[in-house]
Amino acid sequence: MQRQFHQYNLHATLAKKYSHTTYLASPINAPERQVILTMFVSSLLRNPHEQKSFLRKARHIKELQHPHLMPILDIGVEEEQPFIVREYLPNGSLRGHMKQIPPGRLELKEALTIVSQVGEALAYAHEHDIIHGNIKPENILFGANEKILLTDFHLIARADAILRDQTSDEYAFCYMPPEQFTGMCDARSDQYALGCMAYELITGRVPFVAQSLASMMSQSGNTLPPPPFMGRYFHAASWGAKGATGVESCFGFLRAGMRRGKGSGTNCPRGKA
């Protein structure tokens, strides 16, 4: 495909979801530079309040400057079509990296480095009243020198859009906290999702496996994940006593957080008023 939109040439469709379509593009005045342009479905933002909320959060994210946050280059509305533009990174996502490492488990040092860097980016965003709402390996990208970059903040608050977007991803519901299934989330929701991702990076499996959305909602709200040192997914001896103790402590904290639960939250996503 080749067509123009706003100040960009669209070259190829990279992904199509319920709320948006993502394209490989280049600025008309700099055709050698590749960018990612995400165009959002205008019918989901016809309400003036929804469009104002979308633009406010996108602009707020654009103002954020952190070494592990993917910057937004451009924001706008062209012919009633909201869009954002980000840099194109050819090195792929954390999900792609995990698929190349049988059985899908990263080395402890690499896993903890990734979780730490994403956690730093999230803490910075939370300090600026921004909730990500979409933590998963697909949204962790590799920049130059394997630098970790968090991208793809949820910008549309409607619960139906969030759920329909996730149905196109094989693993997406595995990281969603119980309250987010109803469109509610806060900083703790991001922490829950990061904990689920950390569990998968180190054990090689997601915390919960379900055959239906209802079952996943029930498990995430009422059960604890299997202890990481049980079964064929994780072997303490492979890390040594010191490493195993540290990871077990980490997952003890995660299980305690899941046990406490979160029955409240704010409309997801949100930004500075």
C-alpha cells in the first residue's frame, strides 16, 4: 500500500485492532526516515469529552522524558481521525525475543534487568499521573544497544475497546488485573501486570492459563499462581542458592500483592486533568 495521511506517507499495515490500525510510515519531508503511525477509529472518540481525554493523555505522554519510555513524536487529528506517531525500532519486541529462547525463559540477570527498567519507566509515569494500562511483552521494545523501551499506553478509556483490542493478542488477558476487565485501573494495576510479566520471564509460563475470558477473570481475582519453584517450569538449582532465594522472595512479594487484591480503581486510562 502507498497513500498519504496528514504529513506522512503510509507504506504498510503492521497491525489492525478494534480501536486502531498501525502503519509503517515516513514523513513526506524526510522519506528516508521510518516511523510508526497509529490511526485510531474515529467512531470511538466522537464524544467531545472522549476526544479531549484522548488528546490530553497523548500530549501528556509526549511531554514525558525517560530513558525507558518510547517518545511520541507527533499527535493530531486529521479529518476527524486521531493519530499518534512514534519512532520505528527494527529490533523487535520482548515477545519476539522470548519466542527465540526455548523454553521461553530468560536468564535471571536479563529478566531482572528488563523488569527493573520497565519498573523505572512505570514509576516515572505514575509520578506524572499517567497509567499505562497495557503492560505485556509485546509492548516492550528493544532500541539501540538492547535498550528497553516501554510503549503503547492505552489511550482509549472505553472498556469494550480495551477488551476487543486484547482479543487479537494470544496472551493479552494473562496480564490484566481483575478490575481492568471492567475498565477500571490505577497504578496498582500496572504493578500487577508487571508482576505477571516478571513471573513469565523467569518461569517460562504465564501465572494463569484459562480457556475462556470468564475463567481468566475468576482466576486473576481469586487464585494465586503456582509457586515458581514447583513443577517443570522452574528449577531452583539452576540459579544457585543465592539467586533462587532472591527470586523466591520476589515472588513471595508478588503472591502477597495478589492475595490482597484490588477492588477499586479509576477509569482506565487516565491522565492529568
